[in-house]
Amino acid sequence: MAPPASRRRFRGQMYSLVALLMAIPIFLFLAFSMSAANAPSSAAMDRVVADQAHQVEKSMEEDFARAVNIAGRRALLALLMNITDSGAYFHDAGPAVEELITNGTLQGNESAIMAGNTLAEWQAKLLAVQTGFKKSLSFYVLSADGSGGFDMLVSARLEANVTDSTGKFRIDRQFISDFPVSITNIEDPVYTVETDGMVTRSVRPYTHPLYAVKALSGTAHGVCSGNATFDAGSPNADRILITADGTGASGFAGVVAETGVPSTECYMTGAANAISLLNGTVQEAGSGWLLIDNATSGVWSLPFRDGLDNGGYYNGYGAGFHGRLEGNLTPHNGGIVSFVNTEDLAAAGMAIKDNQTRTDYLYFPGAIISGRTVRGMPAWFRIDAATAARFNLTDLLNP
């Protein structure tokens, strides 16, 4: 398996705060020069200095959030490197992330991935910049929680102080906050460990607002699926044509027509307002994947299929990312789930659990949980009844 991108040593980072802080002395110089020339009131000058002090403090807070995100993602990459090298899950992921982002070490050993990217190094760089203000900054990482969703939450206490050179203006801020660290495009350790590195997958969130919805009811003939098209003049065997008059239409996977009988085996006709209804559904779903289904007498919009084809991860119920790092696939509300494409496993020479559900937290453990095929989904796909219900696929399950 190719080494993860995390192995490459990054040259460093530029924070927006540095640019701002370097500009402040110039701004203050110009402000005081203008005051000498135009003799503004002392109150006006006080407002300028106070405003700049607030900007410095605000920028430190904003830059701390960016630093946490960068350091947090690097920490996850460091853990993934450890998992890849050892071929085993890493226990106690939370404390390990805390250690990495604070000190750049993993179980006391320096991590090359964290070089120049720890919060302690960010703090030192910031305080070294000359701004014309006295400033102090301290932080304490309280926890790192990757139990759910597409963000790991790093809880930290931040204390910041900014004072002008005369001591007249002083800003003190102390607060505790949860800072999100995105796990998008981070490699899922479950696939790495469970396939001995032969199949890898990165976390890519499912982005459509819907999973499966019956968009049109009527008398359907046959079962077929494909992406929607409204162009009757360009036949395509992988597409579903939506048209006002389907008389004699052919060359498509299926046809949905307001009037007329198509020359295809799979179709629905007499579907009033089919063009406007399905066009609206396609726009709302953000996906053109449709299913003509005689068993449910309808046309279904299936954006869920796009997620399968793109190796997507679905939010709502599944194993959290820290659980995945630790090999704990116990599902819970707020976790994430993917579906194991067994064609990828077969291509890597791995044995396939033929009738097993493809739900990742059920497929990889030892228990056998049967799954059923779903109309409109790829041939490799199997799903258990409970998971099907969560994605509104129950009515499309095959016997």
C-alpha cells in the first residue's frame, strides 16, 4: 500500500495572524504621524489604539481555532501512520491526540508529522512577533472527542491578554470552547486494518439532503434505474427519459411519460406533470438517479445511490472516528457509517461474505448479519432491515 500523504514532511505554516500583527506597527506609526500633522483629539487616538488592541486579541482567538484544526488533523495522521506501520488499532485515541497537538509526541516519542505544527510551537511563534503591544497567551487542552460526526472536537481553555505600551488599555479574555477538527479526507483505519492494507478508504461525507423518496406514483411496468434525462433526442441505455409524449421512445433504460406508450420494457405512462415533478425532485435531491419500480407502482429518487458509487460516509448512526481508530465499531447515534464495496475486496483477492450486510460496523466483525439486495442499487450491495429503515429503503428490499 502506498504510504499516506501524512508521511511527507510539511515545511511549515503561515497564519493570517502573523501578517496582521506585522501590519499593526505600520498602522500605528501612520496613525500617530497623522495625529501630529492634524492634531486630532486624545479621545480619537485612544479609540484607534483600543480598536487595534481588540483586533489583536480577536485575531489570536481566530488563529487559535485554525491552529487547532491543523494540529488536530496532523495528530490523526500520526495515529494513522502508527496503525499502518503496526497493522493494529491504536487504543486510547483521545489522550494520544491531546499529547500530539500539545507536545508533538506519541507515547513520549517525537512525531515527525507534528514538527512545527504543535500548539506550543504556534504559541511561541505568535508571542515572538513584535506588534507594539504587550501580549500573553496560554492554553490548556482538556480533551479530544472523536465520537461522532465529521468533526473531532478539541476542548481547550484559552487565556489571552493584550496591553498597550502605556498600560492604559488592557484586554483580558478567558474561555473554554470546543474547536472542530474536520476528519474529511482522513483515511478510515477500519479498512486499513481489516484488509491488511489492501483496500483503503478516506472519509468523504454524503452531501445530499435526501436518501430515497418516492417521487411519482402511477402504473409502472418493469424495474429499471439510471440517471434522469429530459432529452428525448439523445438515447442512452443508462438513462431514464422523462418526457411529455413517450410514444415509441426507445434506446433508454426506461421512460417516464405524461402520455403515449414507449417502446421500452420498463416505463411509466400517464404520469401527470411528470416533467415538472421529477425536475423539482432532481433539483431538491441534488442527484438525478431514478428508479422505475413496478412493485411499489412509482418512480423513486435515489440520491443514496450516489453515495454508494462515490464511497460516501453517512452521518447519523454508526461508529465514531475515535472508535474506528481503536477498533471499536459499536454504533451509536451521531456516528458515521459506510458500506463495504465487496467488488473492491474481491479485486484485492479477499474472500467475500456473500449474503452479509455491507454496513461497515456489521460486515467487518465476526458475526454473520444477513443482508438483502435493493432495487436500484449496485449488484454488490446488501443491507440489513434495520439499516434499510434508517435510509428509507425498506420498500425497495428484494425478498
